[in-house]
Amino acid sequence: MSVMRNITGLAAALAVLLLAGCIHYTWRSQVPADMRTVSVPTFLNESDVTELGSVVTRQVLREFQREGTLRIAPHGSAAIEVQGVVKSGSSKLVAYERKTGTRNREHVLKVHAVVSFIDKKAGKVVVNDRKYSASTSFVAYDDILTAERDASGRIAEDLARQIVDDVLAQKWSEDKKESGKEH
């Protein structure tokens, strides 16, 4: 019984130490309250993948909604604007069915995009043409276009997570403090 008490006491002591280490941790966002609105115009699509710009835009908006720090606002009233261009998208065959020899099987879709973050309140570009890339594999039997379209949704989700994470990690408040100082 004393062994159990010792183990319980040790576990309680470890829990207190762990919680004490987290005292200064905060769940607050780095984005100032007056900068918590975002607009995302439709990404331009310079790739050969049909409708990829629209798909990426939709996923970026969904990711902002899911994450919850920033509120989606109309173009003219948002504090932050995220502009993007899907520069390229390419599909490459990586495996085929040996039985037929000609039937495509597994492909890899790679996409590259550039994205800018604009502080609409200060009227300046905070991040200009940051490069993003993502890739995914897909299996296509007879209808490669449908399989590629389905894969583009997964690619868009990956790009959206990267973009939203970068917007939220941006030090928006430092720029505001600098421009707010009087000389």
C-alpha cells in the first residue's frame, strides 16, 4: 500500500511541475484584435489543372473558418488580404498495371503557388510572393481527369493549412507598433 502512495505522490508532484512550466503559456492569438478580418480573392490559376485556383481559394477560406482566429470579411472591409497565384501543377505517372502495360495506375500531382499577405489598414504588402508547394498521389484507372480533380482537393487542403498557419504566425502587431510611434 505504501508503494501505491509513493507512486501516487510522485505522479502528483510531476503533474504540478509540468503545470508550473506552462504558467506563462497563452492561447491568445498573435494577431491584434483590430486585424482579425481577412479576405481571400480567387487565386489565379496559371497551372494546367482545371479550376485549381478556385479550389485552393475555397480551401483557404474553409481553413480560416475552421481555425477560427480570423473572420472572413468582404474585400473592401478586411484588415488582411491574402492574394495567390497557382503557378504550376503537374501530374507524373509513378506506377502502372503490369498486366496491361499501358493502363496508367498511380500518379503524383505536384502544385506550386505564390501568395502575398497585404495589411489593408497600413496599405502595405507584408509578405510578397511567398512560395508554397504540395504534392499528393492518386490512382487513376480509366478516368484520369476525375482522379486528378479529386487529388486537387487534397492538394488544396495542404496548401490552405500552410498559408493560414503563416498568416497567423505573422507578427502583425510589430508592424503596427512601429508605424504608430511618434517622432
